[in-house]
Amino acid sequence: MGLMNNKILILDFGSQFTQLIARRVRELNVYCEIQPCTKPVVYDSSIKGIILSGSPFSVNDPKAPMPDIAAMANELPVLAVCYGAQLLAKQAGGEVGKSTHREYGRAHLQDVVTADPLFAGINNGSQVWMSHSDTIKQLPEGCTVLARSESIPIAAFKTGPSYAKHTIHAIQFHPEVTHSTDGGQLLKNFVIAICGCVQDWTPASFIEETVARIKAEAGDKKVVMALSGGVDSTVAATLIHRAIGDNLYCIFVDNGLLRKDEFQQVLDGYKHLGLNTKGVDAHERFYRELDGVSDPETKRKIIGRLFIEVFHEESLQLTDVSFLGQGTIYPDVIESLSIHGPSATIKSHHNVGGLPEIMHLSLIEPLRALFKDEVRKVGRQLGIDDIFISRHPFPGPGLGIRILGAVSAEKVKMLQEADAIYIQHLRDSGEYHKVWQAGAILLPVQSVGVMGDERTYEYTCALRAVTSVDGMTADWSHLPYDLLAKISNDIINRVRGINRVVYDISSKPPATIEWE
């Protein structure tokens, strides 16, 4: 057994759905990795098959990526999705051109060749999701059609025995999106039946292998790590602690921008987990430097820089540290390897961004291979308390970017109180776990109100709650009106300085989850 001896390679041609293909393969308990299509494939015995993703390119574009699919199929079974299918058709001598009518959205498969292993258990009428402007006009010689749809004669095909050592299956639809009702079955047919993968990628096998790897890498050397109270850093620290015990030194910095009572609660939680953690109260230093600064990017940079300074000063008090632990997860890794290169404007909130260079330490990143939902599964398997596992994501700069405009101790206290009331109501009503992320935002807007017989002129608090799978896209949560009424009433009555509460009903895109 072992996850690295059994994997699927996904070549990314720039499709927005590439990560979804990986998620679906992982759900089959099979390990997979994404790499840019521009990077040559290095074959080894652990790779059992290759999936080619879709792409925003047209295969007739002179700049379109053109790796040799036949060469891959001489090594392993290949599944070519959308752009991959069109690229195969073009390379094998077929014809690809602009569609005469739109091929976007739901379609239904017809004349499905269920005798082919890729379509085992998938019937005529199965709904699939199309998303392409080119279409295959002429099938290459020796290829067989496996399915069509009401609008296209070639929805799926495969190569003949003379083309390459292994059969290449090609599909013009996206099996990875939920609109393709039998997409999971099709991917399972490819990964398990055709490639022969063993379903051994489980939280338990991941923990066992990761702990053994960290033990071998770190030995009896010391590792220092910044903790945030979030799920990623907590799970990463627990894995490292399992491997090296108290040779892991954790530092938790209170930047004064945490949620109400969070500093003490998180420290108590870490103590309960047995983590060797030092809490550092640096809130005055942060408030001093943020005084009068209202530009969001400047605030982020100050918070990030001070965090690094405080963490570095604390770690210098330790002797003979060799490694820096980080809670990097797979989407961060993919972002920096994407076919389009690193994203142009990644917000400057990856707290530990500059630390490895300053501290001259090697990195240990136990979660580099995991998506967020997998991190949570591993955390549960490790027995970590649900207070850490099911917590909503919280931005690195904390309340510093939920107070629009300049930050002050008074505003932080106001927002902490409002946020605590809001989150407690979500928990009490059972809505907290239906929401991906929720938080209160303090607006730099004052308005007139009436309390008793007095006229007030106080701040406005905006409530934000979104549903999402991975934070890439998000919809506003449809919280019950009576719950919103209670929350609003409670905040206005109990938080001095706030006399108006509004609810944010914007989706991402075009809005973002956080306001700054």
C-alpha cells in the first residue's frame, strides 16, 4: 500500500475545471497530481494513467499547447477531455473547426457504446455538460465513435490499436462538473477499470505515510512554526508533532486583530492537543503601526511585515532550529505552477511569505498535496477538536481588513463584540455549519439613529455570510429573516457605537468574500 505508488497524472491546459478533475479522482480514494501541460511528463512506475484537461485555447490557435498525445499513450492509458479530445483528433489526422451552433451547457448522450469499459454502467440519455466553441468535424482514421449527443455527432471516441500501445479515450464533455450526472462513474471506469488504480488514498494512509516521511526528514532536529488557530496550520502542526514531538516549537502571535477571546481560546485548544506553543501578545505594536492607515493594501503589508518581524524575533530565542513548518495546501501550490504562471495579483496575505528566505530554513509542508476538504478529513482522523476543524476560514490580516478605513483599539473592540454576537447566533440557530464563511464588517459610515429619546450618530455594521465549496466562487447565504432581525437587534442593543446593521447580498464574482 502507499499513495505515491499509485497515482493519476492530470495535465493542465488552463481549464477552470482542472482542480475539479483532481477533486473527483481523490474522491475515489486515488491519489493524483496536476502539472502544467508545458512541463514534460517524467514516467515512473507510480503513474497509472494520464488525464488531459480542457482549455480556453482553440487547437487551431498557433499559440495553443501541443504535447504529443501518442507518445503518452505509448506509455500509459490516456483520457482526453474537451480540448484534449480536439487536440487528439487534430494530431491523429482528423479535422477540428468552429462549431456551427453553440455547444455550451447541458446535453444528453445517445448511441452510447456501453460495451466499452469507459462507458460501463452509463446509459443513453445520460446528462453531460458541454463547454466548447470548436468541434470535431472529421474523425481520424481508425477511431471509433463511443457516443454522440443531440447536437454533435462525436461526443466521445477512442483510438484504434495501430495508433499507440494504449487506447486513448476522448470525450467532448466535462465529466468533472456536477451537471454531468454519470461523470463520477466515467472517471471511476477510467481510473479503476482501465488504469488499474488501487483505492488506497485515505486519511489514515496519508497520516501514516506523512508522519514517517517527516520523521525521516527532520530526525532529531528542531522545527519552528507559526500557528493561526485555523484548520491548515493546526492540522500541519499536529502531523509534525506526531513525528517529532516537542522538537516542534509553535508560536501564536496575537496581532490584536483576532476575534473576541480568540487568543486565549486557541492557546487552550493547543495545550489540549499537546502542542508546544508560545503565545505572544503584540497587539500594541500592531495598533501603533496601523494608526491612521486606511489604504487596504498598505494595512495588509504592515500586518504581514510586523507578523514576520515578531515571529522572527521569537524564533531567534530558540537555538539550532533547522526547519520551518508551514500549512501550505494544494491550491496554493497549483496557483504558483499554473499554465498561465503565478496569478498576477495574489493578495499579500500569505503571512509566512518571506520567512524561509530571511531565516535560511528548509520547509516542511505536510499538507502540500491536500485540498481544504481533505485537510478537514485528515484533522478528524487525527482526533483534532471540531472547534479547529469546522471553523470558518479567517483572513490572515484578521479584523484589520474587516474594519474599513483606519484601525483603532476602540473600533477593534466594537467589531469583536458585534462579530461574537453574530457568530453565536449562527451557532445557536444551526446555520453556522451551512455557511462557508461569515463575519461582521465595520463600515466607516456613520448615520443618525434614535435610542430612547436620544438621537445617535454611530457606525454601521455589515454582516457577510457565503456558501461555497472552496472559496473560488461563492454565493450569499440565504439566512432566515427572523434570525437576521434577532442578530441586528442584539448588536444594536449590546454594542455601543453601532446603530445600524445591513446584510451583504453580493456573490463572488463579481464581489469578493472579504470587503478589502
